[in-house]
Amino acid sequence: MKDLILVMREPLLLRASLLFILVHSIIFTTMFGVIPMYVLQIGFQENDLSMIVFSFMIPHALATLFMEKLFVPETALAEIFIKFFMIVR
């Protein structure tokens, strides 16, 4: 438990976590809040909404599963994280 508290107090980790929370909040609010309302206003039916949601969620899930293996060599992964955290900092 002490180790967990130490990790949670790390300022860089907190900034990165808050950034990820913000980005995903924007993505999912747009996908599940704004787009369904807009799609219904332009004339689509309610049962078309499931196809729109699937067209977003399936590539999102597949990208999460395969992106690292296809596009990021193992040696570059640590370098990418270091650069990302330097930007966030």
C-alpha cells in the first residue's frame, strides 16, 4: 500500500493521468453525446446509431490491441514514453 501511495504522489504520473482522462472524456463525450444528437437531426434513424458507435469502437479497440506490435518496435517503446513524459512535464 505504501508503494501505491508513493506512485500516486508522483507529479509526472498525475499530469499524464489527468491528460489521458481529459482526452478520453472529450472523445467519448463527442461520440456518445454530440454525434447521436446531430445524426438524429440530419435524418438518420435511431437504429443507425449502433452502426455509428460500432464504426468508432471497433477500430478503437483493434488499434489498442495491435498498434504496439505493428508500428512500435520494442526498443523504441521506452523512447516514445520518455519523449511523451518530457512533453507533458
